[in-house]
Amino acid sequence: MLAARSGVQLSDRQRLSWLRLIRSENVGPATFRVLVNQFGGAEAALEALPALSRRGGRASIRVFTEAEAEAELEAADRAGARLVVMGEKGYPPALSHVDAPPPLLYAKGRLDLADAPIVAMVGARNGSAVGQKLTRQLATELGLEGFVIASGLARGIDTAAHLAALERGTIAVLAGGIDVVYPPENTDLQRAIGEQGLLLSERSPGFAPRGKDFPRRNRLISGISLGVVVVEAAERSSSLITARFAGEQGREVFAVPGSPLDPRSAGTNNLLKQGACLVTSARDIVEALAPILGRPVEPFGPELSAPEEGVSPEPLPEIAQSERERIIGALGPSPVDIDEVARVTGVAVRKVHIVLLELDLAGKLQRH
């Protein structure tokens, strides 16, 4: 048995079931959490997926097979990566405190870096010479203060941050599989981080990133960090997406001011107008984070349940058609809290969760 620091204990069989569940159709991190908690484990949830999907209005749902899961783990092993569960060594503790964290990550390199205080540094892919110089300076000084630098291995500012922090500790969060290099010119840097630093990915080995996968990666970059430093960013830069995620996750947002004449500083200057911490030296970041490092962080949301093997999950409640119709009628284009749905409809919260799972797995529901 593997003991995770969050209290979740998984056997090899349970670990395989977790992988199968998160890779099954229409199952994201939020749905995964609800399924595991409702059914008492991933294996029972996998068995329930087809029935839940049919009741939600979809004829069939693709469930990730055991053979596919085993093949994925073998590919990760060939790439030198291992699958880590929330709470295990290699899974950044701060990430488990965000809303809907990924239940599993692939990690390669120095797993101990995930436990250190992490600061993310992001910025323009066409970063200026001055911007890249300041990035290297900040990354080096923060490393001397005991911080690990995280970024997304992109061109420009990201690359400068990784290179400067490689000696003392850097984490690269990938949009694709842990064995897929993007951009191609960072092949040597990615290999070096996999040996001296830490590579993280929630995608399967061999997965080639698409445009829509990068915002998801950005959410992980901010999620593993205490704060995000934006060095240079245009008005529509993806670095601003990382900063927005950081704000939503309760992380500190730092911005380096730039010339009003340089379009690469328009985004950072706007962040400062919105209340981001102004950064001109590493001391600004260290002083802002000192109070955070001095107090413990409580986990966000309910713990994932992982009962002992052989324990039967609680049977599903009987849901009348009238109850199902009331729940569906309470939904609309605007987000609504689950407890509010239960209050308005008069239906028990567990029944509401089950109906929402059915709709979710049928692709008829969007979670916020």
C-alpha cells in the first residue's frame, strides 16, 4: 500500500482504477472527485459510468480500459516518469488546495522540489533583452532565498527563468505529455530539467499539446505556486491568463512595470493598475510571501475518499422521474450552486449530485 500525506492510500489496483477513471470520456477533475466520493472509490465509479450516462440521456460513454491504462503506465516508465497522486511526494501540496485539482500527475526528476516554496515566473515569448536579464536576476536571487522557480518552458521569459534557476531548483509544467518537447528548441533544456529539476504533466505520455491545452497548463503553473511573477506581457498575452488563475486561486500576483511605449509591457502595467504587487527586485517578492510561509494552509474542499478494498459502496438512492425533472428544470445558462439546487427543488443533496453526474457524463452539463 502507498501512503499519501493527504491520507489517501492506494494499492496498485486502485491506482490503475484512478487512471482509468480520469481518462474516461467526460470525466474531468471535478467530476472525478464527485464520482469517487459518491461511490466510495474509482473502481465502483467505473462500473457505474455507463448507467449514469444512459440516465443522463447519452446512449454510451467510452470508459478507459485496463489495457489502455497499463500501456500508459508502461510508456511513462520508458520516459522515466512516475504517476503521483495528490499528497504523494512529487505532487505539489499547494495544488491540492485549488478548486478541482488534477487527481494524478506525471512527474520526472527531483520529486523533492515539489515540497519547496514555489514562485512562478511567466512572460512574453518575445521577451526583450532587458526583460530576460531581469528575469534571470530575479530567478537567481529567489533561488538563493530558497524558492523553486516554476514556469511553462515556453520561449522568451519562461526559458530565461528556467535556465537561471536550473542549478538551485526549477519546475516545468508541460501542456503535453512528459516525453513531448514543445517548443522544439527547448529539447536540451527539457532534458536538463528532467535530470536536475522537475517536469510535471497531467497529460498522458505521447500527448501532443493543442492550443486549448495551454490555458489548462497555466492553471497548474499558478496552482503549484505561492505567487506568480509576470515580467513582460502584451495586452492579450497568455501570461495574463496565468495571472488571472493566480488571482482566482488566492495566489499573490506580481508584475514588473515597463515602458508605456513598449507593447510587451501593456499587460503588466494593467495588472499593476488592478492591484498587482509591483516588483523591481526579488526583495519585493520575498517580503510579500513571508507572511504566507509563516502560517499553515488548510486544504480546499472535501478530501477524496479511498476506502479499503473489499468495502462495498453505499447503494445509489432511488430517484423519481419527477425529482429528476425538478433538478433539470432548476438548471439554466447561469452557474448555480449545488446546495441551491437542492434547496429550490426540495430534493436531497446526494440525489442532486447523482443527477448532475448523469448529465455531466452525457455531456449536457458544464461545471464552473
